[in-house]
Amino acid sequence: MTKKRRATDMKPASTEWTYGDDGKARILVVDDDLHIRRLLESALVRAGYVPIEATTAAEALEQAKNGAPDAILLDLGLPDRDGLEIVTLLRQRCPAPIIILSARESTDQKVAALDLGAHDYVTKPFDSEEVLARLRATLRARIEAQGASPIVLAGTVTIDLANREVRRDGKEVHLTRKEFEVLSQLALHPGRVVTHQRVLAAAWPHEIDRRIDYLRIVVRNLRQKLEADPSRPALIINELGVGYRLMADN
């Protein structure tokens, strides 16, 4: 398959996206730390990806425009430009999903990066296998978004977005309207972190005071209905201070 891209500069990037002619995804690694780059590149090669690298924001923007990456692993602590600013600029130059890899543990930084268009956030130090798992989920979601199935599978749970139907072990589960709206927001982004604010805005669009307590109550109820062990959730995962992630199979 070949990549189809429109010439873009400061305009929003085209959403058309496929792998390169060799069938391997090209992953842009943006980090000024040589050790981190080598660690990631070794893991990527073993997993069958083609790594390309950049050590500065300027190089990252050039590679994003001309290197046709399929995903971007981005460190926020670059020497020549603010990390959050580079997220916005990368989103303008290419449609590749962005996974943040950063030592910044601030919740505000994580939320800001996700709200600016990053698809996921992994805090350093990280396990390379976790990064690869997040990358696989991100690439899978990207492919499905081009012809997304309305059916999302998560363990024994089936979520039919088109018919607003949820089943567990083949049996229909009754959800309230708010429960389904929250679950559907997570199901629309399987494997990705969805911020509290994004879910609140979708499920309570007309509420001025969107309290996170409302969301926590709904998530607790969803876990009671869908999880095998609600006290140890494996389906709806809490990303502390940031949001929730649906651990979907597809």
C-alpha cells in the first residue's frame, strides 16, 4: 500500500493514512537522550517496526513533514522548543498519532498534552514492552478509525455503539443513559486514555458545573455491571488524575 498525503504546512493534516510499501510501520522517535533513543529503536526493530529519529523539535517537524511516520514517540523535554507546543505543530504537519514519553509527572502536563491531540502518555522511566503495547493499541485504533467497526470487544463484554447495546457473556446488560454515554466515549478510543474533561463534556454537555464526582459514580456503576471483580478492575482502567482507559480487544 502507498501513503496518500496532501501537501500540508500550517493547515490541519490529512487523515488519510496507511503503512509504507514494505508493510512496516515507520515510528518517529523524538528524544535528545541517546540512551533512550537506542533503547526504543532496538525494541522497535525487534517488534518489526522501522524507527526514524530526531533529537530536536526542528528535526522532528522536518521528519514529520517529509519522513511520513506512522506514529510518533515524543519526549516533551526537548532543548529547542516547549514540548506542548511541539505537539500542536506536529499535529498540523502530519496525521500520525503521538505517544508522549516524558519524565514530567505533573497531571496538568499529561492532561494538556492529551487535550492538544496526543493519543497517549507514558511516564519515564518506562518499560519498553509497555511502550510497544501502547503503540500497538494506538496504531490499531488509527486503522480502525478509517473504517471503524461499531462493535467493540473488551473481554467478555461486547459494546454495540450503533445500536446502543451492551452484552456481557452474551447477556444484555441494562445501562442508564449516562452510563452508556460514558462507556461509549471510552469505546470510541479503545486502548487510549480519555481525559476526565473530555468524557464530562460528552456525557454532560449542558452542565456548567461538570463535577468529576459525577463521572466517578458512573464509572463505579459500570464496573459493578461489567467487571468480573469490580474491586480489581481490568476493563475500565483509571489513569490517576488524568482519565480512564478501556482495555478493549479490538
